Amino acid sequence: MHEVGIMEGALDMARRLMEKRGGSRLRRVHMTLGSLSGVVPEALQSAFLALKDSYAAQEAVLDVTWVEAVCRCDACRADFSFTEHGYICPGCGEPALAILRGRELELTRVEWE
């Protein structure tokens, strides 16, 4: 489960940022995950619960924003949902090589006291 390693990195980064700014306890960790990131939100949440006590985050909450993948067709320039159509443009049937969003794996915000 690579979500454990991802969460270790995110919590370590959050704790370092908090300590640098004079905080003592993490309250909320915000992450953005794309549907093509390969990360399972439920597994990330489980990893967070298992690890948070080690990172000054005993009472902290993990908020995850999920981003569906969107592609742009190279031929007709239409944007479309990867989830519904894969890489094939529903308008012209050509493959789309440009992924506009959906690969996100970001620590987007940290709250502390």
C-alpha cells in the first residue's frame, strides 16, 4: 500500500511547515488527489489515521479533494471526461494525448495551532 509512504511524506512536510511557523499541533491537512494519481482515497485516509499520532496530529482531520481527469482532443480541441470516455474523444473519435487535470497528488493546505 503506497498510500502509507505518501501520507508519511505529506505529514512530515506538514509538520515541518507547522514547526517553522511556530505551531505545535496539526489540526487539518488538505490534499488534492486526481483520478489518475493511482492513490485510493480510502487507503490514504487509513494511512492518515494510522500515522497521525507520530506527527503531532492526534486530533487532526484529513480533507481530500477529488479531481476527475479531463483530456483535450488533439484533433478537434474538445475537452472531455476521461472517466466516461478514456483517451478517445467522444466528438471525433481521435485519441487525446493531453491530460488537463486528474494527475494531482498535492498537499494543498495545512492548519495548526
